[in-house]
Amino acid sequence: MSASVLLRRTVRGATALRGGRPVRLTPYQLFGTLFWLVMTLAYWRVPLCCDAGQHAAVVERLRADLLRPAHPMADLPGEGSPYYGPYAVAQGVLARLTGLSGWGVLKLAGPVHLLVLLTGLGRFVRTLTPRPWAPVTALLFMTLLWGTARIPWSGHLGLLPMTTNLGYPSALAIGLTLWAWAWTATRAREDAPAVRFVGPSGLGGRPGYAGLGALYGLILLTHSVTAASALIGAVAIVASGQHGWRRAVVARWALAVAVCGAVAVAWPYYDVLALVGDSGMDGMHRRLYEEMFAGSWLALLGVPALWVRARRSVSDPLVLMFLLECPLVAYGWVSGHHTYAMALWAVLVPPQCALAVELAAPRPWRRARKVLGGAAAAGACAGFVTVHAGAVVPRSVDPVGFAQPARWPAYDWAARHIGPGEVVITDGYLAGHSIAGYGPNLAAPVRPDPALDERERGRRAADVRAYLTPGSTRAGRAAVVRRYHVRWLLLTRRHRVPEEAVVVAWSRETGEVLARVGGDVPVITR
């Protein structure tokens, strides 16, 4: 027997001892892992900003009192606040067990949310096609084919927004939605045996439908706007997979709907039905409609791929999803409920995924597909260069000057002097959105919350403006301090420190001053 034969047999035997055939990564597992590593580092290198202070404050309130948390930003009860969903409570439990701060929990949440998002996207695309490169191209288009305007908002899945919003509950809700859609597609196609099933199988029978309903209920309690998109997408997927409704099929989907409703209604921290018609958040989201086209027009490159799918079958799931999600976003504009602009991602996912599936087809390509592929490549490059490159190219090695993620200052220098729950008056936009994440409260919360009536929030904001007015009297300021139990002032250079306040600390980075209202507090210089 030759040495080469012995060598080959030895290699095969060694493989067998390791447990059989060697594991081979799919293209998506390889590139998805690399993407997770790169974006995790990108998320960690950027200071938490924007809405992160609100979500860190939620964790801080739950860490202080898990059963009866206070309002996230005010010295008031938090009963009825939709921020206290099941996922937030789980984060509060983690904070209590580990001693992590709200900011620390958010830093850890980003990679976890990204993992759920990536695995959900891969699972969903696999229900559309067995082509192994389709999930890779879907990830490319989902993160780059948005627009050429920088809109780092919650619910935007571009590379640059991910550096700031991966830790938000909305990011987790979108990832869970992709998982729910994949699971829904599995159930729908198993209900239609005449249709060739494509994609992964899963838990069947009544427990599977009940679990699916519970998942949609969890999404609803985590982020209600995302849940609206999730449920509309589910309707599209179920409708596309059914060719004749049998009684057993209707009963199973009715079970899923019933479980979804039961999970949502049974949640004790707030009434999910009270959110219907709430308009408190609408004003701050109007900008999303005004900049919607500039921030999403590159995704229109996927419309021809949707058209091709529609010609093959009018009941294609991506086609139906696109046709049903568009009216939701349009309703938000027509009705004035501008919060529904956050559902834009669900409108863009169908053309992005349709384009990915079309361009993952094996070669040779026809001329039309080559043109479409060239346009998609040009669009992805345009999106990367104009908006998203700064997410993964640090300024220190940037030869061009790409737009970088927002870098907000930290306020730990001030928070170390302020006791948990103590009330602060601030005139700074950044401080107003951040300081509550360290444990203090604001006399006038900067964000709407159903737990605080908007008229009361308006009165508080008016009192703070009166306090900060240059012509305010000492007696008038004292009345505001007593009314809201104010103990601290966190002021920018725009306002002078009142004569009765004592400066405790200041920031060299921003020039802001922390002052104690009343009491004999020694001056601290930094």
C-alpha cells in the first residue's frame, strides 16, 4: 500500500474522530460574523448619545425599583409609561444582578441586538430563496441602500445610524420582527402543502402558532410602531402563502392572534391599548417625513426587482408586504401621526430583499439583470461614500473627511455630585437628553411620555423657561425650586448662575456649570 493512500486514509480517519464531516460556513455566516465584529467595534467606539439617555434612565429606574419604577425623567410615578416593557424589565433585572449602570447595559445591548437582527435577516431571506448569497446581498443593501442624506434616527438600519441606535429597544424589535416573519412564512407554507416549501422548518402544531403569537405580543410591548409594521408584514406573508382557507388553518392563525393579544393586554406595567391614538410623540417625528425621500431614495433601485416578482405572482410575499406597508407610512403623514415615519424600514425591506434575491441568481446573467446589478452596485457605493463610510472609517485614518457619527459629551462629571432621583434644571439640549440616564430627574422632561400629561409637561417647561429668564426674580426662582423640589442647575454659557446658587463643578469640554441651589456647598474647581 502506497504512502499516499495511507495519508489519505489517515486524514479521513482524523476527520471521523473529530465528529464526521468538517463544518463549512455558509457565505452569510462568514460575512455576517465579520459584519457583527466590525459594527460592534464601531458601536463601542462612539459615545452613547441621542435617545440613549432616555433608555439608560429607564434601566436606572427599574434598577432602583423593579416593581414600581418612577417616571424615566421626572420626579413622578412611572405607572403607564410604555418604556417599561418586558425587555426593559429584563434589562433592569440584569442591572440589579450585575451592578451595571443604565449606560453599561445599553453598551452590552448593542451587540446582542445586532446578533438578533443579523440572524433574523438570514432566516427571513432563507424563506424567500435557497440561493446562498442572497442573505449576504440583502445585508449589503439593507445597510447601504437608503439615501444620500444623513438621518441617524431610531428605526433606520443604515451603517451610520447603527453606530448610535443599536442599543435601542427598536433595534431589538426589528430583529425580532425579521425572526417572526421567517417563522410566519414557515407556518404559512406548511399550511399550503401544494406549494413547494423553501426555507428552514421549525416547531409546528398549535404550540408553534401560540409561540408565534407570543413573539408578536413581545414585539408589541417592546416597540409599538415596529409592532404595527410586524403585524402588517405577517398579514402579507400569510395571505401570500394560502390557496384556500381551511377551517383548521383559520383556527391555528386565530390562536396566534389570541395569544398575541393576551400577552399584550396582560402586561401589568402599562396599558397597551391606551397607546392607540396617542399623539405625544408625533411632533418630534415630523422631520422624518420632510427628509424621507432624501434619506431613502436609493432603496427605489429594488422596485424593478419587485416588479419582476409581481409579474411572476401577484401574491408574492415581498410584493404584498410592500403594498401593505406603504399605506401605514402614508397614513402617518395624512393623519398627522408622524410617529409612523419610523415604520419606513418595513417599506424598504421588500425592495431591498427582492433586489438581493434577484442579484444572487447564478450566472450567466441576462442584460437586464446586469444593468440592475450595476445600478445596485453604484447605489451602494453612493450610499457608503455620502453617508455611511464614517461608521467604519475612524477620523484618525480617514483620508477624505467622511461624515462621522455624533460624539456627545459624557456627564459623569456632573452626575457624581447629584444623588439618585434629585431634580435638575438644565438649559442644554445634550444635557437634557443625557443627565437622566445617570439617575437624576429633570424638572421638565424633554421627551413626551404617556405617563406624564402633555399639558403638565408644558407647564413644567414654561416654569423652567421663566426660571432661566434673565429678568426672573429671586422669589420667582425660589417658587419654582419649591414646586419641583429642584436641587441642581446644569447650565450652559448662555445663562448666568443665579446669585443664590453655589457652583460645584464645571466641564472643560463643554463649559457647562453644575450649581447647587441653596445650602452651604463648597466650591469645587476643575
